[in-house]
Amino acid sequence: MTYLYLAIAIVAETIATSALKLSENFSRLVPSLVTVLGYAIAFYFLSLVLRTMSTGVAYAIWSGVGIVLISLIGWLWMGQTLSVPTMFGMGLIIAGVVIVNLSSTAH
């Protein structure tokens, strides 16, 4: 269940971050509400994850996967570009998350 909760937290945070951009400094109601609700869900599920997983491992997975997901959303739906060095860097982030996860005995 820990990884399911972490996945829910990551998806909620990614949705909230996307909505934050669309909220235009909290001047648009619906994206603003999605942002607040998304972060509330994300932090609730992250708190459940931290009951059984070390903070460092949880945060490495959370931030690494979140960076990749939000970059893909920006590229696919917000017209942002991803350069080759950016994609290479994201590959390194993914590799780092895998190494941290595989080498950790704290969960």
C-alpha cells in the first residue's frame, strides 16, 4: 500500500502544480481550488507513506517522479520545450531515484 499511497501523492501533487500555473496567481477560481485540493491530497497521502518509508527515500521518489511528470505535462499540454540536455538530466534523475530505492533498506 505504501507505493500506492506514494503514487497517489505524486499524481495529486503533479495535478496541483499544473493547476497552479493555470490559476494565474490564484485569480482563477477553478484552477485555484484544484491547486489547494491537490496539495492537500498529496500531503495527506505522503504523510501515510512516511509511516513506513524513510523520509529520504520517499522524498527522492516523490521529487524525481514529480519532476519528470510535470516536465512531460508542460511539454505535452502547455507548449513547453524539452531540450536534449533536459531529457538527459531527467534520465539521470530517474536513474538516481531507482538507485536510491534499490539500495535503501529503510522501507
